[in-house]
Amino acid sequence: MTAAGFEQPLEAICARAPVIPVLVVEEVAVARPLAEALVRGGLTALEVTLRTPAALEAIAEMALVAGAAVGAGTLLSPADVRAAKAAGAVFGVSPGATPALLEAAEAEGIPLLPGAATASEAMALMERGYRLLKFFPAEPAGGAAALAALGGPLPQLGFCPTGGIGPGNAAAYLRLPNVRCVGGSWVAPRAMVAAGDWDGIARLAAEAAALPRGGAG
């Protein structure tokens, strides 16, 4: 699949809800109830980062939850791409982009949100056919103001900003016309996951799912 073929499935993923939870899963046992809680709250596109030994098994478990579209984050290598797809991930997310990573995603046919933090990085990805990118690290890279500025010369691109985003600043990003959704970990706090507070996580998810986009509200 070419990069251009990724646009429609990625737009559909981002359209599911204004927030994609960015999840670091330490124990496989929590994967399914965590996904069920998030989906119950209205967040149905889930990103499991490949930062723990449990991540791939967690993806496989979450992929069994009705209504969930589970992706793999922190894809850094072609091996990561292949492992994520084998585990059941239906999309991938990366903090940056290398030729080898992009080639692997295209060869495996797994829609990829490649990371970009500068105009040059965004232009290089656009030249290759990518139209939907991850803006990372969002807050350290200049926040909503920087992303708004990129929208002037690069109106063709849409973004999912991630990095330092929470309930206090998510709305500022979601108001931007070039933002499709945001990524954030605040909807699944580590302490609530450890306590098995699935109702509490579902409430946080519902609040996030209600955030307006594109200047609405």
C-alpha cells in the first residue's frame, strides 16, 4: 500500500473521537477491561505504546473488544511494524519517521501516523504522500500556536498532536482546523489502572469524548 492509501483509514480512525488514548500497559491482565472502559466512555481508537514487554499481548487482547480500533505506538523499526500488525494492530503511530520505517509500514499495509515537529519534516512526509501526521512532541515543539502556524503554509496536512496534552489544553488544539484529534494519556491514569477503577476511567473517557472539535461549542 502506498502512503496515499493510508489517508482514508487514518481519517476514519481520527474521526472516531476527539482523543486517542495513549496507553502504557504494564500487565496483560488489565488490557481488556481497560479497553472496555475506554470504549464504554466513547473513546474507541486506542494506541498501545510498545514500551513494555506486555504491549504486544495487550494489543491482541484489546483487539478482541467490540468497537475498539487498536493501534500500536512508539513504532521505531520495521520489526516493530511487523510485530504490531501480527498482534492485531490496525494502525501505527511513530514519534518520527525514517525511510526504513515508512517502507515497512507501506509494505505491511498498516496505516501509519508518522511524527513531525517541523515544517521540513512535515514537507518531507507530504512529498512521500502522507497527509495525516502526528505532531510530536506537541507542547515542547511550540504547542497549539506552533501547529496553527504550520497550518498557514501547509493547509493540506492534518495532525494528531501528542505530547504534554491534557484536559487543560486539549480544547486549544481541537479548535484548530488542521487538527483531527489529539493523543493523550490522562484518560487512563496509572493509579486508576492499577486500582482497577474502570468506572472512573470510563468517566474520564466520556469527558474526553465530549470535547468539541473544529471550533464547535
